[in-house]
Amino acid sequence: MSRAQSAKPATRLMIAASESDANLFWATRFLAPDPVVFIEHRGKRYLLLNDLEVDRGKKEAEVDKVLSYSEVEKKLTGKNGKKPMMSDVIAQVLKDLGAKELVVPATFPLSFALQLKKRKFKTLPKPDPFYEERVLKTAREKAAIKDALKHTGEAIQAAYRVLREAKIRGDRIYYRGEALTSERLRGTINLHLMAQNCLGKHTIVAGGNQAVDPHCEGYGPLKPHQTIVMDVFPRSMDSQYFADMTRTVVKGKANEKIRRMWHTVKEAQEGGIRRIRAGVDGRDVHQWIQDYFEARGYKTGRVKGRMQGFFHGTGHGLGLDIHEAPRVSKVSEILKAGTVVTVEPGLYYRGIGGVRIEDVVYVKTGGCEVLSHCPKILEIP
């Protein structure tokens, strides 16, 4: 174990845009599109901001003190007449605080690490979770995720309404006179999300054999009597927290193979949710689902050069990142009360299609609370 993992050094340092760096936003609750400097030293948190952001930072950032970059820069310029580098400014703030050894994220910019090394600072990279506390969600965080999930469920139901109104003609689905495509149904979902100030990126609406690739976003005309996987994982622009929900439906009539596979996935998901509680090993939940599928004849393996069956994890943590700790997979990881995880088993076979059903749960002592609510429908006539 590295010193960064085993010890609790006095100083953490991050240089990033909090708009895209979940650790920095979590630590400050300050949203910025450009890189800012964050320092946590002996229990106090500091933000070093330029003139464009400093006043807003003083109003919005949940830190102990906001420092002015230009003021530190001016002090250094006055010493030697030469405009200092950004690393000089950061080093001066660290020196004023009495910091020497710095814990930084594993993604910390190498150029800054080398520049700080020249200035006699030692940087110790720490892998995620950079803040272990992020794994356990507060009441505010749980409510933010639940709210994002509410909008996600409503967006999926908007897609249900389009499918109900659509008509089947031959091997095509028509909606208001035009062939219904993955792109058009995805637009329905994403527009509904935008109206609720949620941003849907890479929303999956994949039909038939396209859905056998779990991350295929889907393209072209959707066909009747085939599975349509809708995996929707937007970020709330109000809270910055993600949702994640998947439903699989058939427009028309599901054949017996699809029907049996859909119900098997639904039963496996329900069984997995029943087994999630504080203290359980996520690997055991994942293995139970794998065994459940195998016992019902759904084998996993490579067929004609590609994987088929159940070949991804059962779930992952959810919060300011779409994928974060903990995992529910083949890797051992004990689930703790207060964590939020997805439960999303799936089966994928060419010639039948893909089926995935996903919900989000809050782990508690003795069980879990399902945070996502949206009807699970196999057939939409």
C-alpha cells in the first residue's frame, strides 16, 4: 500500500475544472468551466480563483476561504518584476499555508507535478475514490439522485407514449406518418429531459440485434416484434447528479424466446435487489444472477467471435459520476449503508436481441430502497 493510501497527509491539491471533475465539485459545490485550484490543508478548504470567478466563488463555494489569484500573482511580480507562472502562484499559496507533502488525484496534470517537484513539493497520487466520503451519499445527495431518476422515468414513459401511438406496417413502425427510428425516439427522450433541465448524452435506443451490443446507441428504423433497449442516464443540470435507468420493450408481439428471456432478466433483477443490503459482498449478488441465468439455460460465452449471454457487471455506484464506487461485479466489494448502486442484469443473443432492465437502489442495513420508478412493460401493442 502506498503512503498516499495508508496515511492521511495534511494537504490535498486539485487543479481542474469542477464542471467536469466530480471530486472538485463535491469538495466545493462550485461549478466552473475552466481549471481552478483547490487546496485542503489541516481541515480547511481553499479555492484560488481568477478575477472572473473570485466574487462568484465567495458567494457560492462551500469552502473556508476564497483566495484571489491576481493578488498572489501581484505579490510575486513585485518581488522580481517578472510575471510568475501558475505553478509559482500555487507554490506561494502552499508555502504560506506551510504545506510540503501533497495528495493529488491520479489524474493530476503531470506538468504541474513536475513544476511543483522543482519547487521542493512532493506529490502523492491517490486513486479514486479521492474522497472516500463520496461513496456514502448524504440525504441531499440521495434526494438529488432520486429527483433525476424521476425525470428519467418520465422521459422513458414519453417514449412509451410514442410507441403506443405508433402503427405497425409490415416490418416498420410508423409514427405520425414517418418511420420511427432510434434517433427519433431518442430525441423524444432527450427533449423531455431537457425540459426538466437534465442533459441526456449517448442515450441508448437500440433495437433487435443492435441491442446485443450493450453500448450500441442504436440507429435507423426500429422494427416491430423485436426488443428495444432504452438505457437513459442523464445528468441534472440543477444538482449535477446522474440518473441511470433501462427498460426493454417490444412494439407489437414478443415471440416466446423474447418473452422468456425478458421475464428471466426481470426475475434476476428482482432477486438481485432482494439480496442487496449493507455488509453483503457485491460479488455474491453478481454470482447469484450469473448462476440464475445459467440454471435457466442462458449460457455466457463467445459465439462466432463475439460475446453473448450475460457478460457485464450487475451494477455500479452512481452520483456525480455515472460510474463510481462501489461495483457489483465479479470483483469482491462489500456494500456499505448509504451507497447508491444500479442493478442492471441483461441477456444478449443474436437472433433474439438484447434485454436489460435497470433500477437504482440505496443500500441500507437489512435491505435496500429502490429509488427509480417506471413501469416495466414487455409489449406495447
